[in-house]
Amino acid sequence: MPKKDVFELPSKGTWRDMKEVKDRKLRHLKVTTGDNTTILDSPLAFNFRFIPKVFTAPFRAVGSVTSIFARLTNIKITLHMKDNEE
């Protein structure tokens, strides 16, 4: 099964998506409002692999809370990920 490179919040599969995000590198972050106004569009370099396995469940919970917050405030958060092998 091929890995996704783009994750959007809010989504229905946030818990599963955050598990997949934790083992990847974040390379680009984009935040837009409901009327497609870009708030933040920034290249980043953050490796989520530095987070210890013990914190996997809290990391996934933070992703779920962020997804709920994004839904309530009518924003969309797009995470562009990169594999470590690339």
C-alpha cells in the first residue's frame, strides 16, 4: 500500500493519519480558511521521528484535537510529508 504524502485536517481518519505522520518528515505546511484565503504557506523541515514511541498516543490525540479545532474554526491544515528514504 503506497504511503500518502499529503494529509489534511480536519479529516475523519485523523487518528490513523497521525500514526502515519509520526514516522515521516514534515516538509511543507499550509493553513487556509473556508473561503480559500491562505493564512500560512511555509516550507518546513521537521522530523517527527524524534518523538519517542511512548508519546505516539498523545501525539495522535493532539492531532485529533487539532482536527476538531480546525473543523470548528473552518480552517484547513495541509501537511506535506516526505519519507526518510527520499
